[in-house]
Amino acid sequence: MDHSVSMTDIHDLLYRLGVTANYTGFFHTAYAVSLCVEQPDRLLLVTKWLYPEVAKQYNTNWKAVERNIRTVDNIIWEKNRPLLEELAHGPLTQKPRNAQLLSILAAAVWTEPVEAESHKRYKEPSPPIQVG
């Protein structure tokens, strides 16, 4: 099964979530999501397997990558929490950690193409997901 997705789909999803390309984390997050789609077990040890690979691609260090993805997480939480909860298939009781966010985004772009109107679909609320 082909696990590849286009960077355009990932960028579109980030834009829909309220993140714009003027944030360095936009590109770090998009690349991290693409790596997670290719190899989902990268989510198991993000500081060892994921952040260093993103840092290498963008000529920075893993701590900067972690911070920039956390910034993206904060932006999404503030600007479009309802869409994030839809992508997570239920309410979130608190802001997801980086690995959780990347998992939600990777699943979203892998399972279905990003559609401009998909965030308008009504879904029956699920019980809250405990994070942390």
C-alpha cells in the first residue's frame, strides 16, 4: 500500500487549521507529517527518530524543531480547535503534545484527501479523549 501524500495536501491542511507559511514551524511540521506518513513508527520516539531528521533537512537542531512544532500546535489550538477535534475524531480535553498532534495530522492526510469543505460536515460528538 502506498503511504505517500503530497506536501500540497499537508500544506492545505495546515492552512485550514490556521497555520500560515510565515512560521518556520509550518515547514517543520509539514515535513514531519510527511515522514510520519511514510514511517508511522517515527512517532514512537520523536526526539530520536523524527526531530533529528527534520533538523537535518532544514539545517537546524532538534530542539528548534521541537519548539517550532509546539508553536504550530499552539496556533492550531487557538485558531481552529474544532477542526483539530474533528480530525482527532472527538473532543480533546487539553492541547495535544507534539507527537499526538503529528499523529492526528498524519492520519488525517493519509486516510482521506484534504477537502476544502470537509470541516463543515457534522459528526456526532464522541466522548472526550484524555490527553496526558
